[in-house]
Amino acid sequence: MVIPTIHFRSEYSQIPLRIAKGHFATGHSHINYFIDMTYTKHRLAEARQAALELAVKFQSSRVVDTILCLDGTEVLGTCLAEELIAEGIGNENEHNTLYVVTPETTSGNQQIFRENIAHLIRNRHVLILAASLTTGTTALEAIQAVRYYGGIPVGVCCIFSCIDTCDGFPVTSLFQSKILDDYRSVSASQCPLCKAGVRIDALVNSYGISSFL
């Protein structure tokens, strides 16, 4: 079964938000909307537009040396690096450029960096980039990993967010959940759809959606 999505247009962005309403389970919560970010993450023209809008919104007096990409946002992260340079965001690395990296996630959900990547985090000013933030758990884990490896977190950006801040950093996003009046993200134990006996339509994570037949 394929979950059909519709295009939701916002006055705040040129990017369409592709959404499907239903009963979905993530690794941290139950949600009643699936936000499909496939094209924003993987279509170059759309990623460029999203990066342009994020760069304009991202306000920081601090430098950015490295963009840490979560949720498969490497294409978007590369475009964002170019836009931040164009916006005049400075950096302190010896090559006068930005690095775009992604963490390795262990079976225990720990984010790690191998030796050949760790030096792109250590003593660098690191911007966290995610596709979506519902509870903020993954972004918080990324911030903690950056600090563990000696990096300096400077901000959090994403396409869609249910939260305004993460570990004290304001979240810069293209869309906030409030644009969907009835958007809901709750723990499994508190899910009203579960309590009403509504079956889960699909499991969703950073890779996408897996529907139940």
C-alpha cells in the first residue's frame, strides 16, 4: 500500500510541503502526519531553494566550519554550505571553506566519527542539519556527539520542526508544525489514536515510510 501525499503550500516558503494524514509511528513518538521530504533532500533544484531559504533565516554571529547532516540531508547540506558562504558566514579553518559530514550511527543509536572524519569536528564550529525535528532527540544526540569529539555546536537547522529550541539553540526551519492546525506528536503511551483502537498506517524514520498492508 502506498500512502498518498498532498502538496501543502505555505506563504513562508517556495518549497511545497508533501504531507499525508494518518497514524504513524516514529522511533520516538506517534504522529498524525507523515511529512515526505524525499524531493527536498534529493532533488538538486529543490534542495538549492531550501538551502537558500534556510541560509537567509539562519542568524548567527558565530562562524560555521562544518555542517553535520542528519536524516540523509547531505545534498541539502552541500547546498547550504554554498549559501552560507554567499551570505558571508565566516569560518576559521585553514582552507577557508566549509566541511559537510554525516555521523555513523551504531546499533545502540550512538553517533560516532571515525578518525578520518573526527578532525573535521574537533575544534570546529558545527551546524546541525536535520530533515525534521519532532521531539529533538536525534539533534540533541548530535550536539552531544559534537561536544564529545571536541567540536563546538553553533546552531540547529531543519526542514520541518515541532520544536523552537534544542539544547538552548533556536531551531531554524522552513516549516513549523503549527502551520498544520491539528498536527500532533505524542508518546506511544499517550497516543489518542492508539487509545481509540486506530491501527498504525506505517512506520516512518529518516529513510522514509514503510506502510502496513
